Amino acid sequence: MHETELNEQVGLLSRGCEAIYTDNDLKQRLTHAADNGRQLRVKLGLDPTAPDIHLGHTVVLKKIRQFQDLGHKAVIIIGDYTARVGDPTGVNKTRPVLSPEEIAENATTYIEQAGNVIDTSAETLEIRRNSEWLAGLNLADLLKLAANMTVAQMMERDTFKRRFSSDTPIGVHEFFYPLMQAYDSVCIEADVELGGNDQTFNNLVGREIQRAYDQPPQIVMIMPILVGTDGTEKMSKSTGNYVGVTDEPNDMFGKVMSIPDALMANYFTLLTDLPTKEIATLCDAGKTHPREAKARLGRLIVEQCHDAKAAQAASDEFDRVFAEKRQPTDMPAIKTPAGPIGLVSLVTTAGFARSNGEARRLIKQNAVSLNDEKLTDIDAEVDPADGSVLRVGKRRFGRIVRT
């Protein structure tokens, strides 16, 4: 491989990375692969602990796609066996164990949604389940695997250290999680492993275990955790600060427009392919108005998850509703029986709140209006006319249909 081409590839693959173990290893592995006409095997492990993915997950998926576009093979490991242990990363107590049915269902959804980002053709994607090799290990195999790590090394992990110091129980089985994940790398002969910065410990254990099994250690590429739309916490469905990859275009665009201006450079870098210089111009308020830059970001993200037509339509609809202060052109129908209905019930019936408690909270926060009239009484009953418009928050509208 010519040095110029090598540097271009390394520059592309390094973009947005928080750490690479190591840069020299990456250059050597890329050169060796090119000279020998082979694909690098680029591993990403997914424990299917939830059914849906959001933009935070796509940060590492986009890095996978870059490797694929350079001709290498992504190897996605569905952790159907490790999910029975539960990754202790970032948690202060033992995770609940999922049933095989939950794992299988979540895994199917993960792969379907990941297809919005990665190339799913057989030439560039291999999907494996780690039950293929972990389920067959006997006690002697496990002892051999465990002998490669000490308790002291395990206790270097921040999560274990915090739990130990606070007298929070640590199950012995949890020590096996990083070992099992590392053994995945051995079994698929990974050249590269990708992960968020909460996976650094696990991924580096993979390098050590590969050495113990006489394999060259994988290059570990660590990506930062994407901050959610609130600008403080990491993106997560549990905190509600997420943008789902299957969100409707209008909702997706609106969520992106709600992020703090300070997050734009991070989102552009991690979620788009725009050149660094262009990102710098977009994020310089003296050169580009923040609203214009954010709208560009919103269109790019919607286009990646849907298509260019949907992205432009979502942008136009946002301008119509928020800049021109007009109602959306297309609103879902909220079917309710004739007669009075409790306001809380109306909000939940519309699907704008997941529970009565959330509906009450939204009403108290002055987030609910009917025909542009704010409603703040959680005990109120309303009898809206057919065609009335219910609005919850800034982006959720529905038209009442009496039945």
C-alpha cells in the first residue's frame, strides 16, 4: 500500500476515536492486509439487553461501516451467551439475567436496525452468536481461560473497585464477563475490536487473552459515548434523551434541533462524514448561524436513517410549525368516544405519555394544550369537538376524532 493511501485510511479510521491501542499496530495491520489481499476482521460485540438502538449506538456502527467501505469484514457478535451473565460495565449492582426468548427477540431487532448504518451484504458482514463456542466450554476450558487473569487485574476495573469499596456484592460470575468477551476475539480471530469508552477494560482484556492463545493482539479502537439531547447525560432510552434510529423523520429532526449548540461539533464529527474544515465552519457562530448549522445536522441524520426526501420534508415541516408558528400538515388521529374525557386519559390515549403519571407531569409543566389553550389542571375533564388539536410539548400534535 502506498504511504499516502495508508495515511488517508488511518486518518479516516482515527476520526472521532478517543483512543487506539495502538496507532502503529493499526498501520501495520492495514498494510499487511493490503499486501496480502485479505480482509481485516473487525469485531463489534452487542449484548441484546434492549430491543432498540439510538444514535449513540450508531457512533461505533459508523466506524464499522468505514472499515467495510475500505474492503474489510465486520464481524458482529451477538452476545446471546454473555447476556446471561450481564455486563457489569457502568452499573453498581449485578444486572438481571435475560431469558433466551428476550435475547433472541432483541438480537433480531438490533440487526434490522443496524442495517440502517452498516452494509449487510455477506461479503462485508458476518454475524455470529457467542453461544456457538461458549456453550461448549467445559470446566477445564474455563479454568484455562480464567488462569490468564488475576483478581488484582480484575479489581482495576472502576466498576468493581467502586462496588468493593462500598460493600456492594460482586458475583464471581461477573469476573467471567470480560474473559468471555475476550474469548470471542480468540474464536473469531479478530484483527480489530471496536467499542465505546465504557468497554475499554473489556476490549483490552481481549488483547491479553489473544496473546495467551498465540494470536496477534487485536487493535482496540475506543469511541466516545454520545451525549444525549439534554446536553449532560449519555444518550439513553431510560433517561429519555435519545434519538432512535427508527424515529419518524419529523420527530428525529425536531430532537436534533433541540440539542444544545455546544454539542454540534461532537454530533457532526461522530454522526456524519463531513470534512473537519466544513464542520469547523458550521460550528463557528461568526460564519454560520447556529440554527442553520443545526438544521444541516438534522437533515444529514434523517437522511442517513431514512432518505433525502424525508430529510427535506422534515426540515420544511419544522420551519412551518416552529418558525412560522403554524400547525403540522399531517397529524395522527386521536380516536376518543363521544362525551367528556379526563385530560390525563386523553394524553395517554393519544400516545403522548407512557403512563398516567407521565401525563400528569406534562400537564403540570404546562406542556399540554387543546386548540392552543394551555390546560394545567390534572383533574380536568374535557369534551373536545371533532377535529380539535391536542398538542403536548413542542413537537407532538394530534387531531381529535370522536367515535
